[in-house]
Amino acid sequence: MKYVDEFRDGALARTIAANIFRAARPDREYRFMEFCGGHTHAIFRYGVTGLLPVRVRMIHGPGCPVCVLPIGRIDLAIGLALERDVLLCSYGDMLRVPASGGRSLLQAKARGADVRMVYSVADALGLARRHPDRQVVFFAIGFETTTPPTAVAVLQAAAEQLGNFSVLCNHVLTPAAMHAILSQPGGAAIDGFVGPAHVSTVIGSAPYEPFPRDYGKPVVIAGFEPLDVMQAILLLLRQVNEGRAEVENEFVRAVTRHGNRKAQALMENVFELRPDFEWRGLGTLPNSALRLRPRYAAFDAEARFGLEARPVADHKACECAAILRGVKRPQDCKIFGSACTPDNPVGSCMVSSEGACAAHYSYGRFADREAATA
Amino acid sequence: MGAAKPSTGRPLDIKRGRVDLSHGGGGRAMAQLIRELFAAAFANEYLAQGNDGALLPPPGGRLVLATDAHVVSPLFFPGGDIGCLAVHGTVNDVAVMGAKPLWLTASFILEEGFPLADLARIVASMAEASRQAGVPVVAGDTKVVERNKGDGVFIATAGVGVMPGGLLLSGDRARPGDAMVLSGSIADHGMAILSCREHLSFDAPIVSDTAALHGLIAAMLDSGAALRCLRDPTRGGLATTLNEIAAQSGVGMLLEEAAIPVKPAVAAACEFLGLDPLYAANEGKLVAICASEDAGRLLQAMRCHPLGRDAAIIGAVRQDPRRFVQMKTRLGGMRMVDWLTGEQLPRIC
């Protein structure tokens, strides 16, 4: 497949791996966080971990939209679908995340709620047009990548005066989460970030500039292909070895310093900052999420249905919170692979293939047991 | 589904008519539907007996019996429809046991209001598939459910086949060192269905691989290769089938990603939708486990058959008490190919 195979080439991978081995000093460990679930997935799906020296460790970050959404927000959606008779749409993985009492949107669907999986917010808008007698709510999740499409849908709904369409907005902001990771008590035990791919096409590379400046941590923006990730790791190693901390852009084929201004303008037009927002794992973070501006209140499900999220504690044994902060690894969780599996997930990280636990379980767990039994 | 009682009046209006509840009522309308549509299309001596069941000659060996229900949506898709799929699915289930498929039965569950023209197309396609396979539909049944209680048409088929003496193919016979041979490109059916589902607004020249595999299998058996097990990787795809065999046999497997054929358009569609072709359905492919020393001659025999032209050795069985299926990626790394989680796509077959 043209424009894809080039970034998955085995011979090039061997060359980069050899450079990584040469660059990684034998006397120290390197800990890099790939922020995005897309990178986590690529690392596991293509077996990148096995091509790295053991002293280069990848820490999986919180950039998985369904992973960071707290239970209280999912409860809102389940409540809407079950009790308010709305037609609720969201992306596939979101439907399987367990919320209060282990309930998920998929289970609500089995109990008779009208829950639809959509591939894009445009599909939700289409449902609203086709079902003028139903209230259609799009359960919007995601970082800056999925936010502009939601903005477009709201603007279209406004232009068409679609009175039966609204958005339950859970869009969150990447830089806020990176600040939270780096300013944890005791500091984050990471040496740098593999920076987001798709998010950066929207926001550009400039928003990451505070991280090298204020925290001394390099950021290398990388595409989602395995060779992108490997090249970014090499660039991070070089920065660390040379005592540099900069924003570097490996994903120059898609990312500029200032990003996609049109998408940014759409977001600015439709959304405003929430004063604070609860994240799973990271706690309540100020200025870290978006809501619809008052002028689009007619399309804001929270306003339309009078919703307010209540904080709900995670399952006691679940380590998703620590895993999302990069403090623990999936295999450090007591219930990983026993009580919590992709078929019966307890925590959100075991649901999406971008979640650290699901990726490790589905693609990488052979290495744990090999290491354990070796 | 016999030759049925005489009925009076006009013939079925296949062009404009629709299924109504009387077509499942057991009366003259049902008899007419069976006679003019089903019996006419499937015509064979056993069906012509016109009794509640078909009286069949002794097959001369051990029997294999398999059944398969078909609920695919949409009913018509690039490369096939629910009719030929209902024949191929069951013929293949019988054939991968190593048996020669002999007879099929078919049960139709029709929804009130379903256009007779569509039903006629489906039945014609089913009859053609049965003729081409040389496996007649010898008995059948028709039921009608009220509007909104079905989805057009569901078809359940059962198939009987006869086993050559002494042959035993089974999922528990894979042994470390055995080779895995795949008959051709994967994920064609799953992506063909997906590409025509309306809510995906996705358009690609992808055609279902739906086909009856018993001819290919006969050639494989004739090659004399020591076959342990054959499976057709339908729902859940190649990944699921290999995990089933690994679990049954108590072995691990190591696949070579670069050796697994995927058509470029299918690979692109999977990429676009974020799906893994290893988990997408096939309806005209099989995977064979055979003794490694026989893999070459098995491959040669398969490649001589039109349905095995792109056959490839895709990996080997190995010892692993954890029964993991692993894969060396094109990149050179290693990953697991785990059981499918949840449902990749409902109503694929």
C-alpha cells in the first residue's frame, strides 16, 4: 500500500534500531512516554518494543480518549440513553467502557436503550435528520483531533436549525494533560515525550514549547507509523545524550508549527474552556476541557437535559489511574489478565486497542510470561 | 418443501408481488410459492418426491453433518448474496472435515412484505451455487414472520457429506513443527460487506470471496500430503481460526505477516477503517495444518486449483503451553494474534 508500506519497512526498521542501540548509553535507563494511544497501539501492533534495547523503556501515556473519561461522564450518557429515551451515538470503543456498577452503553443497548455506534459525528447528524421525532445526542469524546469535526456538526445543526440534535461534550486538551503528567508530586519519571501525531496536525508544534522550557523535557512529535515512532525515539535519545531539551518535529509531512488554523478557528468559534474537568487518573484539571459556548447552548446536551456529572470512584483493584499517569505498567495491576480482560474489562485502559492495558494484553503479553519464565 | 398440492388461480407475481403471511400458512399460497419459486429453482429427484423429508440412498461411508444459519446484511453484496452464501457456508463446513458434500437442506425465514423479486434472485443464486457445487438442495422449509420481526430473509442450511475411509481431520491434531498453509488472500468477504453498508459511505472495488471449497479440498486430499486439520476462517477471521486450533491442540503458532496475502484494496480499506485483516471474515478461504515435510507438495496442489492460486505457507505450529498465536511483523517485531474481542462487525454471514 503506497504511502503506508514505506513507514513499516523491515529493512529501514533494522537500520533505525541499530542507530538506537548505538545511541542508548549502556550505563543508564531511558524512559520515554508516548502520549498518544495511537503510538501505544503502533508500538504493540508492529512489535516495536522488541526492537528496542531493554534500557529504552516506553511508558504509555494518557492519550486515549476513552481511557481518560471518568465514570461520572459515562454515567451521564447511560442515564440519557436509558431514562430520557434519546438516540445516543458514540464511537465504537466508548460503548464498551464500564461505568457505575460495571454498566456500559452496550449493556444499556441490550436493555432496550437506543445506542448507536457511529464512525463519525456526521453520521450522528444524519440520524438526527432522518429521525426528526427523536432527540439525537452525540456523545463527543477525544482530544483536539476529533474536536473540529464536532464543531462542524454543531455549526451545521445550527445552520439547519436541527432542533433534535445535541452534543454531550467531553473534548479534552492534550497540553493540559502533559502539564499534569509533568507536575505530579515528585515529578514524572520520564526523560521525554513522543509527541502526538494527529493532535499536532491541528494544534501545531508550538503548544509543546513550554515543556522543554519549563520542565526540561524534550518532545519529539511523531507520526503513527512504526518507523515514525522509532525515529522519534532515536531523536529523543540524542537530545537526552546531548543535554538538549527541544521540540522536534519528526512528522513534518503533516505538522507545522502553528497547525491547522481553520480547524482552530472552528474550535474557537464553537467551544470555550471549562474552568475544570475531571480526568480518569489525572484528577480534576483546570482549563483542560471544552464545552459549547453559550450561543450554541441549544445544541449542548448538558443544558438541554439539565445534566451534571457526579464524581464516581474507580473500581478498587483497578490501576488505570496510575497507569494513565505513567507510574505503573499494565502488568503491575493485580487484576490485569485475570479479572480484567478485553472481553470483560474492569478499567477503561482495557477497552480500546489504544488503551495501554488492552494493547499490552492483545499484542504484548507473550513477552511478560517469557520474561517471567526465562 | 415438496412438489406440493395443486393450486388454482394466477401464477405468482414475481415482479411486483410481496411475501405475505399466507406464504407461510401451509395452505395453497405456500404451496404455490414452493412450487413456482423453490421447487422450480432447486429441481432434483429427491425434492420431487414431495414428502416431508427426502429419502436418500446409503452414502457408503461415515457421515458428516453440518448446519449454518445466514443473516448477512445487506442481502446482496459485491461478489454474492445470502443465497449463494448459504450454499457455500454449509458446503465448506462439510468439506473442511474432509468429506464429500452430498446433500443440502434449506430453511427460509421470510419477512412479511419482502419483495418476491428479491426472493427469486436469492433463490436463483442459491440454485446456481448448488448446481455448480454439485450438491442439491433435497429438502426445505418456509416460514413467514410479521413485518419488522425479521430482516427480509434469513436462510439456514444443513449439509450431509460422506468421509473417505480412514481420513481424520480435526482441530486437535496440530503438532509442533507442522506447517500452516493458507489458500489465498484474507478479509475479502468482511471488507466487501463493510464497503456496501450504507452508514460507512465507503466505496472500494472489493468483492466477496464466497465460494465452495470442496473441489480445492479434493485436490489437496489427492496430493497425499499428511493433513492434520482444515478450517475455513469465516467470522472472526484467520486469527480466530488459528486460536481455536491452537487451543484444541494445545500448541502455539508463529505466523509470518509478510507471507499472508492481503489484496491492496482490502488492505487499504482495513487501514482506513482501523480494522485488522486477520480478524475480518472470509467465505472462500481455508487454512490447512500439515506435516512440514509435505507443505511443498500441498502448496503445489493448491496452486493448481483456481481457488488456491495464491496459496502460501504462512507459518508453523510450535510448542507453547500458553497456546499463544504469535506473529513476526513486517517490521521485524513480534506481536500476539489474540482471540477477537467482542464483535468486529455484526451480521457478516
